[in-house]
Amino acid sequence: METVCISGVGMVPFAKPGKSETYERMAADAAAAALADAGVRYADVQQAYAGYVYGDSTSGQNALYDIGLTGIPIVNVNNNCSTGSSALWLARQAVASGAADCVLALGFEQMRPGALVNAYEDRPSPTARGERIAEARPGGDAPAPMAAKLFGGAGVTYMERYDVGPEVFGRVSVKARSHAARNPLAVFRTPIELDEVMSAPRIWGPLTRLMCCPPTNGAAAALVCSERFAQTRGLDASIRLRAQAMTTDGAGTFDGTDMMTVVGYDMTRRAAAQVYAEAGVDPLDIPVVELHDCFSTNELITYEALGLTPEGTAEKFVLDGDNTYGGRVVTNPSGGLLSKGHPLGATGLAQCAELVWQLRGSAGDRQVEGARIALQHNLGLGGACVVSLYEKVTA
């Protein structure tokens, strides 16, 4: 297995639908930024994996042809909200196996305003198994976007299981905005108070509008290299992708009524366990995490699925401030999906970019001091979960 490095990252500012360039321009800009960051020409890239959810086939080629027409393999990737990290997972596999030395992972999305909807109405939904469980719950037939029913239902499950109130989810949203205020690439940078979150229009269950991530346009990219290639070319080889795992739903995911399981709690727990075992790292030693907070309920349950705090203790974890600066681990210093935005195909690679900047010590006002390892979690229903561990090494 080759040692895998992230030698360059790039990202464009995220924006509301209709407020950005079209997808191919955003994607080309992010890819060019990653190449420039690494100091590599596109002609040196041997493969590319381009991730997006809403777009026609070969949109990845259309984006990268603006960078160059070099004839390399370009593979288009769609794994729902974990698409960006799935592209990164494939790039890492190519480099780690020795099949390629320099691979570009790209993610982008041009979204429409409003809640997520299926692109096709004449065929079964790929998330129908979980949707049936969500609809069967009390209140599940209420008018609300399906994603809110799924992740709101997970929040209800957590509240019932551990006897907590909805305010804890609101505090996650407050924290997200406070972090995004330091991020010039984020969509929502104005701080908010808890009473604003709790009094916002209710969407489903404990979720208010300010506990839900917005539809977003954006793009991000990473240049994935073998250590040998980076050192030979004089590139930055200090940030390594030390361990990574992708999991899908297990045999028991849809057997019961546990909405936490339906929205990926077990996928996350299994992927994290594989990464910790491969890297030999204790989750309690990780100082900075970018995790999939599509809804504030999911951030809370993910704390426990990743082992950042024991099961049933996430409320105390939040109230003690252990999820932010001055606490035990800074979660989503970028502002996360809740405030940075969530362009589906770009999210995983934007998380990657943020953690590379953190480990380099170049995150500006968001910097987590002394960070030497970092964890990334990216989740897509239907389903796929990618967990990645990064480390900074010195010569």
C-alpha cells in the first residue's frame, strides 16, 4: 500500500441557489485552485473522480474539459450526500493500490431552491425503505420534506431514549453559526441566539427551519498523491490520509422502527470503528472533526456514533461546550452543513479542504491550535457513510 497524501485543496465560496456561477465554472475554479495549491499541472493528473448528485451524465467531463483535454479517465460519482467523500475514497484507493500516483477528486453541485426531491417520479425511490419507516411513525404523514421526517424522526428517537428536550438541537445550530462567522466561504455567517432557533418555523418533530441545512451551490477539490510522487516533485507531503472506510446499510437497518439506525447511526459507528482500528487512534484524542450536520439532530447523534462522547451523553457534551473552541473537540469549525452550506456533491471535499487547512495551521480565525490529527464524517442515505482520518507529519 502506498502512503497517500493530500497535496492540494481548493474550494469556491458556497452560495444560495441562483447566486453562483453554473456548475462547470464552479467545478473548474475549485479544481484549478487545488492544482495551484499543490503546484501541479493538470497534465500531471492521471485520473479524476467527479462527484455530483443533480446533473446529467458526464457533467464531470464537462467541468474538467475547461481545465484541459488530456484524455485521462474521468469517472462520475453519485452517492447521495456522501458523493464528495466517495470520490475521495476512490481516489485514495487508486493511489494506495499503486494504480496511479496523482489523482484529482472533485465535487460540485448546482441546486434548486427548496427541499430535496427525487429527480424521477416514474420509478421507485432509492430511499423508500427508510421512508416507509418514517411515514409509519406517529406524525409521519404530516406535510414536511422527507429528509426532515427522517432526521427529525431520529431526533425524536434520541429524545425519547435519553429524556432530553429539543433545545439541545438548537444549541448545535447556534454553535454552527458562531463557527461560520469566522469562515468567509460559508453561506450563513450572522450569529444567532437560541431563542431565534427555537422560535423559527417548525418543520417536523423537534426541527425548526434553523436546524436544517440550506440548499447550496458550490464546488471543492483535492489533489491526492502518493508520498513518492509528492516528494519527487517537491510537493507538500505533510498531510496524509491515514485511514478511511466506507460502509453501507446493514442487515438490520430496516427491520425495526429505530430512526437513528435508519439515518445511518450504525453505518457511522462501523465506519468509525474501522478507521480507528486501522489508524490505531482513540477518538478521544482527536481535536477537530468535520461531521455531517445536515440537520442539527444528526450532528448530535453523530457525536456518539463517532465515539466522541459515550452513548446518552451528547446533551452534557453540548452543554459543557466540549463540541467547540475551548472544549475537548472542535466540531465543524467551518460552520458545517448547517451554516457553511450543503452542495451535495461538494460537501465531502469541502470538509477535506477545511481539515487540510486546519492541519497546515492555515485556517485563520478558525484555527484549532496544535491539531495534528483530524476526522471527517460524510453521510448519504440510501446509503453510504465515509469516515476519514487525516494526520500531519513532520520531516
